[in-house]
Amino acid sequence: MLIDAKNVTKAFGAFKAVDDASVSVEEGDILGLIGPNGAGKSTFFNCLTGDLPVTSGTVIFNGADVTRLPPEARAALGLARTFQVPLTFESMSVLDNATIGALLRHHNAREARAKARDVLQRVGLGTSSMHRLKASARLAASGWRSPVRSPPSPRRCCSTRQWPA
Ligand SMILES: Nc1ncnc2c1ncn2[C@@H]1O[C@H](COP(=O)(O)OP(=O)(O)OP(=O)(O)O)[C@@H](O)[C@H]1O
Ligand SMILES: [Mg+2]
């Protein structure tokens, strides 16, 4: 079991935002948590990640009891999150943003850089993808009506009708 949250309760004063919630997640599972506004979804996530301390209950991650660990310690174990409103370090490059994440596990800067490059490539933000996106954006911004793509090299077999790739 990757995540095993048992009987999690989170109270704000007398009000229980999460009341005795349990969830089990196996590695590879994709699990949705649905409920109306104010149902307690975010509060439950915050309890899983350590952004909020639980009032009672336990959170086990990969066999370890992380209930009392702060978020950064849970993240170092591999329990990380994204937020409803994504925030990035806007004044920093895409590579620097990814490197910050990589530094959590790769304390050597060169290794962190390499890991960040690898991940950016995988999510379509690598150098070659960015060049393609920038070229597409430049073309779109020019108000193009009838795009023409340079012909494929003889070794490659693709139709010019595939634009934009
Ligand atoms: N820090 C807090 N102090 C007091 N009450 C809080 C606090 N955080 C959340 N609540 C209350 O707990 C309840 C659950 O809120 P929560 O944000 O977890 O709901 P949610 O299911 O994520 O809602 P949404 O769908 O709007 O994101 C709400 O009634 C909210 O007002
Ligand atoms: Mg929410």
C-alpha cells in the first residue's frame, strides 16, 4: 500500500471539516475525491501532505508513519502535491523551476540539472519541444492563414498536412 490514511479527523475548533476519513491507495492507482464545495477535500489533502496537522488518525506512506512529519519531510519520501491554483517562480527559467524540485533528492547541482532536463523532456518542455512551440507561436502570432512547413527530410516519412505537429 502506498498511502494508507486511517480515521483522519481534522477539527477547526468545534467544527469537524474532516470526520473519520480513511483511504487506501496502491502504487499506480489514480483516485478521485469528489464532493460539494466545503465538503473537506482540500482539508483532507492537507492532512495527507502535512500542510495541516491532523486532530486524530494516522497517515502511513509506503509503510512509514508520516502523521507527524512536516510537508517537506513527506515530500522527501515521495509524497508531494500540486495545488488547485498552480504557482511557479515566474522570474526564473523553466529549467530552474524544475531544478528546484530535483534538488529535493539530488543534492549535487549537476545531477539535479540533469534530472530536471530529463523530466522537462518527458513532459514536453524540453529544448526541442520548446523550439517547436516557439516557432508555432511565432507563426500563429503573425496571423497565418495558410501554413507551409518545410518539406520533411528524405529519410523521414510524414505528410506536410500534419501541421501543426
Ligand atoms: N483553516 C480553516 N479554519 C476554519 N475552517 C476551515 C479552515 N479551512 C477550511 N475550513 C472549513 O472546512 C470546510 C472544508 O473546507 P475545504 O476547503 O476542505 O473544502 P473543499 O471540499 O476543498 O471545498 P472546495 O470544493 O470549495 O475546494 C469548509 O467549511 C471550510 O470553511
Ligand atoms: Mg478544495
